[in-house]
Amino acid sequence: MTDAAAPPAVQAEGIVKRFGATVALDRVGITVAAGDSHALVGRNGAGKSTLVSVLTGLQTPDAGRVTFQGAPAPAPGDTAGWQSKVACVYQKSMVVPQLTVAENLFLNRFAPGRIRWSALRARARDLLAEYGVDVDPTALAGDLTVEQRQFVEIARALSFGARFIILDEPTAQLDAAGIQRLFTKLRELRRQGVAFLFISHHLQEVYDLCDTVTVYRDARHVLTAPVAELGKSELVAAMTGESEQAEAAWHAGRSKDAAAAGAGEEAADAVLRAEQLALDGVFEPVDFAVRPGEVLGLAGATASGNTALGETLVGLRRATGGRTLVRGRTVKPGSVPHALGAGIGYVPEDRHRQGLVPGRSVAENATLSVTDQLGPYGTVLPGRTRQFAQRMIDSLDIKTSGPAQPVSDLSGGNQQKVVIARALAREPSVLVAIRPTAGVDVKSKDALLGVVRGVADRGDAAVIVSDELDDLRVCDRVIALFHGRVIAEFGSGWSDRDLVSAMEGLPAGGDEGVEE
Amino acid sequence: MSDTSQLTAETAAPDQRKRGAPRLQVGTYRDLSLIPVIFIVGVVGFIVSPTFLTSDNLLGVLQQCSELSLLVLGEAMILILGRMDLSLESTIGVAPVIAMWLVMPRTGSATYHGIGALPGWTSIPVCLLVGVLVGGFNGFMILKLRVNGFIATLGMLTMLRGLQVGISQGKSIVEVPKSFSYLGGASWLGAPAAIWICLVLFVAGGLALGYLRHGRALYAIGGNKEAARAAGIRVDLVTWTVLAIASLLAAFAGVLYVGHYGAISSTQGQNWIFQVFAATVIGGVSLNGGRGTLFGALTGVVALQLVVNVMTLGGVPPLWDQFLYGAIIIVALIISRFASGEQED
């Protein structure tokens, strides 16, 4: 597919970018051939985002050269020039949700004169059809699913003439079927000569989709190699700079927990128990119990209701039926303070939306749920807050210049650690974590899952709500939801294929409740 | 692995070598950014007029600050919370008028006749209660009916002003009970009582926002409401309480104002909301919520009033006051934009 004679879709050489004293990119390079699907991986802070801003013209490098198809990059600030070369589909949506798809596609480049809506819609329809995107151009962009929105953004980018597209964590918010459709679409586009730079923390996707992989570490280029020639452990080693450690510590407690699991599900010592818990129109009555030392997984795709179930457990949503018990005591429904008081710790789904207060310090964010323990008579003493936060920073190994640093300055993995630190601050009996590793690097992922595992290992319990197989691997037991119903239950011996097909609504016959 | 989450407050402090010193960051000084401005205005005032640096003049300025500052105190808390309340400027007028309406006798020599339903000593409690009710109703509209807070309080601003005009029949109320006018007119320790009271309230508010869990909650809610909710903060309750407190402060400002000027004028507080916002914003409180301090807001009020005072002493005719207010706001906003580096969309 890659024609050796054709100039590369993009070539960057010797790029240096400094922010004050920090070197964000240290003489790095990348070459993406036309029609190539190139993965850029690296831990948080490796310089991926900075490279993306350099390649898309948002930042001007201090040194180095970028060329597109052999021609030098447009001048800084020449937005139209950049748009005709490269586009980036970000994790965050770049469409205007209140406008229609058609208007979004042609925003700020309508035909001259007054806007002819019918012509605009027709053009939009043609454009979408050209790239095989099945979206109604008259629909409001805000009503699209994440996947459709990404297709629209890709189509828009291609319509500018760009033949090089950067995908920044495109699968983070997609369910498995959506990811498959996205991948199919990307493969089609590659046949048309479009090159992709794919940024992902999900290494399996790199193997599924990409031909070439480039690894950055600590602002430096480490290696570029064909994906087929690079083993997973070598890839991880290149990212972390250390040889792979024994398959992550979080599998440690497994055998012990499996033994504990034999104690009988209806035993009164369950830490967390849901009895006929239901939320009308979202999920049907569900029963489960989480025993001490156990991590329960609630698996399910985007609309399966597993997230809503998690949010109901922690009191963000009020159940319409049934009840939640912690150590045998009923928790007042629909009240986060009561859930916290009852001993439920919560790691929310989206740290930007529900987890962090961006302008405030690490200390303040980490202690948000324990402000009643930081001084007498409702006072919050700065000294004690700092101490408390410092202890969390040390115990979770949060990379920060200190408790006073604004939390928005931290990398994604460390921000997530702050969120988890807060959930652990009250020493919860049960920790409910929704997609705890979304958008963090491999190493942080292991650390975060290790922390969740640790909660169970010290005799408490944890619930992980996720569709990420890596998250669910930590669990002793997994309940799979599909369209608001429990569709299957697995012991720790599930295979990826069975769990994924269960989340897709196809329960595999023989595998249900292996260890029960 | 299991030790990673042992985070109780009673375990010994970890080594503090990483950051033993108290935090000293640029952000800490943002609240003080108006201090040099106030100083410069003072020097200019001294050059412009010898009257400026007299205690009479300065105390006068501070007393003028006092009523405004209470509105600023309330509005600053609401803005930090990420909300907005425009109706404060009407509350300062309507609360005293309702109190007078309830306590003034039906007949008598006074020019204003109320319904005499309550004894005279209740006038201040009634006035404050009206403030709480107004704030409570604002909260009801914003939090329960989920209407837009800006428009809702804009409606309240107009409605309450109309209520005041209706009840007072458009006239100023000159005779008020002694208890009602005492605080605004009294002098303690050589300075108007109002100044001391405002100072105490600002100190109390500042301490509450800095050192009380419910005060810290304001910053969390203003910074990210969803995160605050997920962390177990009772967002609606805190918001409601703050709205009520702010209106209470506005009503109390009404008490001080009446005592200060000896009468309730029908335009009491009219158009103040612009000065309130100006003072709050130049004092470093973010309109987007989650950022700012009450001390900063206080320096905003003082700076604003001092500039006006210096202009007056310098012989700038009062007809230009409005122009000046606007100019000050714009200039201060531009300066603070570059001083703080915080960009608006």
C-alpha cells in the first residue's frame, strides 16, 4: 500500500519545543507514509499532545521542520493552509452541537452570497455519501453518537483536502461495536490514500489497526517499527523504559479471593448488596452482592445501563425500585452524602466533568470529600489539608510539584490518581469506580487498577464499572449488562471473546457462572 | 499493595522535604493586586487636594463604601459559587420599605402611613427576614424551577423595585424608628459603626470561605458543580443558603443606608448592581465561578470609591461620574486580564 516513491504524507524532523524550563519535545521526528496507519504511543507526558499541536499548526516548534507531501508546512496562523493539509479529531468534540450536521460541515465556508439551505444540505449529503458516512445532514450535531460525530469530523477534514488525519484517542468513548465500525471506515479511507496518525492508550487497537508504530518517551523519540515486528512486551518496554514487570501486580490476590468467593453469595457479610435495584427505562431490577476481598465487575457497552447502575450505587441517581445496602444497612437513595457516609467511595466516569475542580489545587481536590475531617467545628485547616494531601501524594505516587499545584497542570494519569485518592480518603467499605483508567497511560493504568485491587485485598470491596477488558481483568467476578438487563455472569476465568460477546448481547452458552 | 490506601488523618505526617515551606505562588498575590492601585490613587489624591488625606474625608469614603461593600460581599460569594444575582440592588430598598410598611402606624403625624401590624422594635428583624425571603425565592426559581438565574433575578430586580414604589407610594420615607436608624448613624471608637460592622462581616466571610468546609465548598461548586456533587457536597443546599445570605446582607445594607442618610429614598440602591459587579470583578472574582476572594472584592470597593472621591475633590463635575464609573471598570478589567493571565472566551 505504501508507495516508496510517493512523498510521505507528513514528515517532521528534529522538532524541539520548550515551554519555559520544560522541554516538551527534544529533537523528535516522525514520518507517516501516504496511506499508512501510524500509531504514536507513549506514556502521559511523552510529548504526544505537543507533537499533535505542532503537526496541526497550533504550536510553532522552536526548531525543526515539518513537511506535508514533500512541501513545507504552511505559515503559522494560516488556518486554511493547515486545514488543507491535516486535521485532528480530538477526544473533545469540535462540532457545534446546536447546529445541524450540514452546517457544521461547511461552517465558515458557505458559498458566497446568502446561504441556500437546500443546496447546503445537498452538498452535505454528497460529501457524507462520498465517504460512506451514514448520517442525516439535517440532524443536530448534538444528537449524534460519539462515533457518528467522529465520522462527521473526519468527513469535514477530508473535504478540506487533507489527506492526513490525526486521531487522538478516538475510541475512548466508543463501545466495541462502534470501534469496529470506526476501524472499518478507517481501513476504507486508507485505501483512498488517506494517512492516519493514531494516538491511543489501547495497545490492542494499535495492533488491530496500524502498520507502523512510533514510541516517544520523556519528550524523545524511542523507536519506529512495523507493528508486526514488535511484540507487545517490547512495545510496553519501549514506552516505560524498563523491561516488563511480572504481568502487573494486580493479579496477585486472585487465588485467595477465589477461595473466599466460595463462602456462599447470600452470606450476611456482604459489603455491598443490591436488592432488586432498578431505574425505570435504564436498567431492570438487579440483585448482586459484593463480599469482603472481592472486586466485582459491571461490564457493559455504552448504553447497557452499567454506568447508570454505578451512579445509582453512589447516590448520583435515585433508584426507582429496590435498595442498596452497605454492610447490612440500607443506604438512603439518591444522596451522595449518605452514600459517602455509608462507606461508598466513588471514582466518577469522566474526571473532567465530574472528578476535578480544574482551577483548584491538588490538595483541595484530593480532600474534597473529607473536608469534615480537616479541623474542628467545620473548619478546614490549610496545614492539615496539606498534610493529608501530601500523604496521598506519597502513597499513590502522584507526580506533582506539591499539594498546592493546580490539578489541571497534572498529566491525565496523575489527575486520575487524585480522583482515586479522594475516593479512598474516607476509607470506604466499598469503592465504586466507573471506567477508572479512561485516557491514562499503560503504567498509570496498572497503578490505578492496583489501587482498586488493594482496596479489596485489605478486606474491603470494590466495584469496577467498565467495558475495558483490562479493567475487568482485575475483577473476581463480572456481571455483564446488555440493554439494562444482566445477560451473563462470569467468574475470574472468562475469556475475552465470551465477555465481549456478552457485552454485545450474545451470551455464550457454557461459560456462565464458572466458579459459582 | 494494600498499604496504598491507608490515609487516615491520625498517622504521622510524612516527610515534608518536597514542599515544607508554605505555598508561595503568584496566585496567592492576585488578591493583593489592587493594593498598589489604591496606594497610587492615594498619592494622586494627596497631590490633587489637601482635603483628601483628612480623616473626615477618608472616613466619609469608607462609610460610602460600607453599604455597597455588603452587596459586594454577597455578590462575590454568589459569583464564586458560579451564579449571579442582579436583584440585590432592589433588595436593599424594598426590605426596609416593607419593614416600615409593617411597623408604621396607620395614622399620626408622620408623612408615611403603614399598617402598624408590628411594634417598632421588630423593624430590623422584619427587614432582614424580607431579605432572606427574597433570597430564598431566588433560590427556589433557580434551583427548583431550574430557570435561568440571570433572567430570573433580572425580573426580581424590576419587580422588587416596583413593589417598593408601590408600597411607599413613590415617596421617600423620612420618619423611621430609632432602633432602625441607629446602626447607620452611630459612631463607635471614632469611626462610623457601619464601617466596623462591614469590616467584621468581611473578616467573618473571608475566614468562612478560607477555613470552613462549607465555605471551601463554594469554590468547589463554582469550579466544577458536577465534581462537587460527586464528592458529596450538597450543591443545591449550599447554593440556596448563599443566595439567602447575600439577600440578607443586602437587606442589612438597607438598614445601614437608611441610618446613614436618615430616610428611605424610593431610588435607594438603584443602578448599584453595576458598581457591585465592577467592584467584585476588578477585585479579582471570576465571573465564571470558582475563583476570587472576599478580600479582593473588598479592595475592589475601596479602590472604586477612592477614585470617585479623588475625581470629585479634583473638581470633576458629578455629571461625569457615570462616565468615570464605566471607564474605571473597563480599565480595571483590562489591567486585571493581563495581570492574572485569565482569558475569557
